[in-house]
Amino acid sequence: MTTATCRCGATTHSHMCMLRSNGKTEEIARITTAPKFYCFTCGAEANCAENLCEPAPIEA
């Protein structure tokens, strides 16, 4: 069973929470090689803001 809608209401399948819900571990590994953003909602980290519901930059 796959989740069709993200927690934030988006229908994109590239958000980290959607990838996790649908067991897409290979894609998660690919988009988290050098995280520059985190999700303000769930704390997930990703290389690009587009992969998160509420992206915020990771402060160095």
C-alpha cells in the first residue's frame, strides 16, 4: 500500500515523509548524501529543499 498524499497536503511523491511511508530507501539514500536542509515539521534532512514539507537551511 502506498501513501497518496503527504502530511502537508501535497500530492508530490518526492517529499521525505512520502518516501519513508512508501519504503523508498534507495531514493532516500540518494537525496540525503549531503543534507543542506531539514524539515521543520519532522526533522528529516535532505540535499534539496524540494524534498521536504517545511524546509529550513541547516546552519553550519
